[in-house]
Amino acid sequence: MSININKRVSVKENEALLILTDSPDKIEGFQLADNELNYVKRAYEKKEKLIPVNQYNRWVFIQFLPTKDNKNENREELRRLAVKLKPYLNTNKIEEIQIVGTTNNKQLQLDYAEGLALSHYQFLKYFEKKEEKKNSLKSIYIVNNDLKTGEINELSVIIESVYGARTLVNEPLSFLDTEQMVIEVKNLSKQSGFKLEVLEKRQIESLKMGGLLAVNQGSKIPPRFMILSWEPENAENKKPIVLVGKGIVYDTGGYSLKPTANSMDQMKSDMGGAATVAATLAAISKAKLPVKVIGLIPVTDNAIGPNAYVPGDVITMHNGKTVEVLNTDAEGRLILADALSYAKKYEPELVFDLATLTGAAAYAIGYYGIVAMGTANEKIFGKLTNSGESTCERIVRFPFWDDYKELLKSNIADLKNIGGRVAGAITAGKFLEYFTDYQWIHLDIAGPSYVEKDIHYLTTGGTGAGTRLLFDFLKNY
């Protein structure tokens, strides 16, 4: 359940209040007694950032604004500072909080509310005593006359969509298999307004999607290929932007088996790219953004079975290229390749793919950013970088020289599916490039899509990485 976010035109008495301010001299108009004001000033002099005041009939929290020179860094610091309010709210069972600012900067209030709401996500489905573990906060009220209804709605949509992506990633295979993944996206379609078409195995076979079919061979459940579309009449782009998401609902590694310790237990998260694509389509359709977007999600698990594909196999892809499979744990690029070549039928203006694709990307930059590479022009990469800085889903662009293609040459097929230990994230991207002939950006979210403990407003498990980034990019496109 998401947090309710609403607007208020004035502060409601006897209800918890959070004051955003840059100076203790600006908080005198909020019914604070002289001794309380003096207490706040003393705490401020000690460099305390969040100062609680218990007035018994209500709590008042004073949050001093960060003072970084960079605007985007300031906004992100504020989101992270909001997380420190959560234990006070839970300890005192506060269900509603008002956010007011002394600088009349509505963006700062929205940023604080965003961080606070994102930090309150919980996945409690499988606990016996859910109620005992629930966070107390239910509603956030932003007090600002200048706020527009659309701005509140947009923030609510973003929070709800990130929550949805996180939940999809957190669900175990025992619930979220291929068939259930389709059901969840169908429900999202009905709630949000985007259209959904689901291709069954016989249709996938007729399209000769050899990558998806090969990865699925060891599974007891047939593959699916989902086509999500948001095509409003007022769309400002004639040719669509296509989002492709890796939908491996569980990855054993196939016969190139993953180690069980510290690895396979997290492989329910290998559909993080698909979750982000579905959540992004939900967000833009709910917000009614005037942009035409298609989402493509190939779905299967990568399992071991008597019919499973094995290292050494050669498969023929949707675009006719042959691939020598040297590692069945490099399966994500095989299903993405089919989807990327299928995307050509839309004559797209721009294509993104999102995938928890390589450990190499995660090892390179951790959860701190998203690895990016591709063939889109500098203007598009610049816009994406700006969105990354604005949302703090930062873009780390890797080199994309054709020299890396040398590592993918096969002796018996057009190419092989791995390039060796060197530059693993980049060779994965160069593999995908063989299946594109349009402006394209590959986003490897292996690092930030899943965290093992709470990290500021990124809650344990799925993070919904890329959802806020893509929404911001499409909104400003």
C-alpha cells in the first residue's frame, strides 16, 4: 500500500508538523514557545539537522536544509534526510505528517515528501503478524498554496509505481512465475490505462525468437512475450520510444549453474528490468504523459531440465543471426536480443533496454548508479544524464568501441554469447548491438536494482531502479 500524498493550504493545529527551514530565526510563526525556540537554536548551533519538539498535543520536527552548492545534490540530500524522520514517526505511532517550508520552495517540500514516502515501502506479505511490523505513517500533507494538483498527482504516481516495481522484484518464484508475471502486468494495465498484448509460445515460435525459446527449454512453463503500449492522441512523438525489459523470473544459471551461496537466493530479482518497464508504463499512463511508448517484455525462467539448452549449442535468433552459447548463465542477453530485433517493426525513434544483466556492471560501480552504453546521439545521452542527476539514478557511461566486438567472434556461428572475463558489461552491450539498427541505449541495472539492506530510501530487496529515471526522461523528452 502506498503513502497518501495530498495538498493543504494551511497548517492544521494539533497534527504532527515538519518544518523545512534554512534558519532557526524563521520558525517563530509555528506556535513554538520561547523555551522551545531556544532549544531549537541550541541544537542548531550543535550542527543538528533534524530537531524534534514534543508539545504533547503534537510533535513538531524542524529539518534544516542542506547547503550543498550543487542543486541536484541538495535535492538528493534532502530526500535522504527525510529517512531520519521515520523512527520518530514509528515510535510515536504518528499516522499523518504535514510538511511546511519557510522558504516557500515547493520543490524542496516535494523532494522531502518523495524521500519520506520511498523510505516507507514495506514488503510484508509473507509475515504472519503483518500489523505488528507496519510503519505507522499513512498520509503526507504538503502545505503550500503554490502547489498544483498535477504536481501532487505526479509525485503520487511515481511513488506508487516504484512501490509496484519493488514488490514485483521482491516476490519469490513460488508466487511470481512466468504465468503470474503476466497476470500482474495485466492487473497493472487495467489499473493504469496502458494496453497489453501477450504472445503465447506458438506465436513466439512463429516469430522465430530462438533466444527466448532456448532459454525456456528447461522450464516447465512456456515463455510469454508481453507488448505494453501507451499511445495517447496528443502524443508529441510520431514514432514511439520503446522500452525493453529483461523478464527472467528466476535464474539458476542453467547448466552453467550459479553458486548457491550468496548468489542464487537473489535470482528472483532477475526480472528487475521487466518490473521497471511495467512500472514506467503504469506511471506515464496514469500521469497521461503526451508521449508514445511501447514496452516489450520477454518472460521465462532459466531452469535446468532434460530439455534445457547447454553450453556449446548454436541457436538462431529472431533476426536470423546464429549464436554459439558458451555460457547458459548469459541468458538475459539472448531474450533481450530477440526483443530488440522485434522492436524494429515499430520504426522507433529511440529504444532503451533495462536489465540486471552483468555482475561486471555491479562490481564496477555498485548500487551508486546505472551503467549505460549504446548508439544514441549525444543530445539524447545528455538528456538521460540530466534526468539521472535530477533523480539521483545517475548514469555512468561506459566506452562502446567496436574493438570489443572482437571478443564475441565465434568459430562456428555469427557470434558467441560471452566475451570472456574482460569488460563483461561492455561485451554484453556489444552483443545486444548486433540486434539493433536504431538509436538505442542499454541500461545495466544489476547494481542498483536490489540491495541487501536499507540504504537511505532504498529499502531492502527490490528498489525499482530506473523507474524514476525513465519517468523524468519521458516527461522532459
